Amino acid sequence: MQVRKPLIAGNWKMNLDLKEAVGLVKAIVDGVERLDNVDVLVAPPFTALAAVKQAIGDSRVLLGAQNMHWEMSGAFTGEISGGMLLEAGCTHVILGHSERRSLFKETSEIIDLKLKAALRVGLIPIVCIGETLEDREAGRTFEVIGAQLNGSLKTLREDNQMPTSTILAYEPVWAIGTGRTASPAQAQEVHCFIREWIKKRFDTETSHAVRILYGGSVKPDNVRDLMSETDIDGALVGGASLKADVFNQIIEFQEP
């Protein structure tokens, strides 16, 4: 069975000015330098991408964007295309974050369009899925997750092929920025469901290779327990990624 290398990704959201962004990534680069058993990614705001890329230099830290449009160019005021992200040095892009789904009303159909565009230009998508507290308390977690997977990955299902570089991120909406975290067992249950979904829609090899991250109030004091679960391959970190000392502790979860 293929061993999946852990990935710790920091989503900075709408935070930090250029000086703060560069200072943060430089501290992360220093922390990652001696680690070769984990991949690390940062996703700054659009305005900081070029400066952060320059600060990353030839280090192992990966650069991702927080969103993109599905068209390559056109009259879409305020939007950024996948080609523009590539030009800024990005290798990854986050799609369908719960804040995009809830605050900006992005549907799974829109996320599928963005996924298709990302793959077309060579960006690695990090596709987010997750249920609300209302969904969980009503026992609809797997129904919601399944529907989001079916809709957000429609193009891949129709092509009957899922690139193994594709990354999924399970982020229970009720645990994002609330201080609440799904227990390792709760997270593992959903991650297992997602991996089985991949196996049924594609094949065993793909399900073994695709990384599935957990996102939802990940901190230094809970990351080890979460990462000890079989199907949790990393973390999509929000607030805790904005402080280098805290984020570096999360990155170092495998260290004694």
C-alpha cells in the first residue's frame, strides 16, 4: 500500500499585510528546513502571493491560493484566474472552503467548474467539504458529504479518472474558528467514508493515494491525536497558521 506523506497547509484567509506575510513565511521556512517527512503549504491572500513566493525561494514550502475563477480570462471584475496563480508561483489552490460555500454561496457545481479549470492549467486542487452542526445533529453528515463529493468532483466522475495528486479536505463547519474540534474518532469516521467513496467511484489504488486533510480548529495540542488516525493525512489550518511558533509546532507533530 502506498504511504501518503502528511501535508500541513496554512490558510491565512484575509489576514496579514505584506511585511507580516513575508516575516511569517520566512519563520516557517526556517522551521521546515530540517524536516523531510512532511509537506508544508501556505495560502496567503492574493496580494501577498508574489512576495511570499520570493521569500519561500528554493525551500520546500509550497505556495497555494485561497480561491480562483473557472474562466481563463474575461470580464470578471475582482476575480483571479488559474493562469494568474501559476504566474504568481502557486502550485495549489483551495476550492470550496466552507466560507466560500456559506458566505459567497458557491455551489458544488461552481466548485466543479473551478476544479476542472485548475486541473487544465496544472494547479493541484485542495477541495473542501464539510457539514454544518445542524446537518450533524440531524444525522445527515454522510448524506451531505456524499452530495458535496458527487457535485464538486462531477468532472472527475464523468472522466472516470481522479488524479492522485488531488487533495480533499474535510472541514466540519461547526469546528471552524469556533474552538470546537471533531474528536479523532469523529474525524476518522468521515475520512474513512470519503476514502471509501473514492474507492467506489474510481479504484482502490486511487483511494490509497489521495491525501485527505482535516480542517477545523487544529492546534499543537490536538494535531498528534488527529494525525494518528488511519485516514487523516494532514491538516488544513486556519487561525493557528498565522503565528509561526504555533504553526511550526503543528508541522513538527511527528517529532519526539
